[in-house]
Amino acid sequence: MKVIVVLLLVVLLATVWRLNSFSAVVARQQQTIAQQQQIAALTAAKTSRQEAFAMQEKCAAQAEKVFRDLGYKLNGSTNSVSDVLQSHFNPERNKCFMTIETMAPTLPSGTRS
């Protein structure tokens, strides 16, 4: 009878040890999965930012080309018309927006052009 009790106790201890080892393995696997998900999310965010930056550069180049094709000139002198260009890429809309401002100098009152 004592032999059976000792044998059952050994089996019970072996089972507990095995379950504990299995739990540790599962916990490490879950931690690894969480880390991989974090890395994937950070990589996606970095790629997204890089793509947005590349699109902003492309938008700026295209806006400047259209600006010049329309006959505008950047940095006009103070004695002539001054043209200002602004561009912006909106990643949510996947669109490039541009604004053109033209400013002419004001003549003092009583002066004729």
C-alpha cells in the first residue's frame, strides 16, 4: 500500500512539474507573439510615415511644376508681383493640395501706375 501511495505521489509531482513547464512555455510563446505584433505595428507605422513623406515630396514637386507651367514665378522682387506657392499632401484623402497667392505692391495714394 505504501508503495502505491509513493508511486501516486511521484506521478502527481511529475504531472505538476510537467504542467508548470508547459505553462512557462505557453507564457513565453505569448510574450513572443506580443513582441512580434509590436514590431509589426512599429514597422507598419514607420513604412506609413516614409510613404507619406515620399508622397509629400512628390506633391511638392508636382505643385511647383504646375505653378511654373501656369506662368507664376517664385520670390518676385518687391517692385513687381510676388507669387507664393504652398502645397500639402493629405494622406487620409490621398490627395495633393496647392495654394497660389499673388501679391502686387501697393502704390502710395495719389500715385499713378
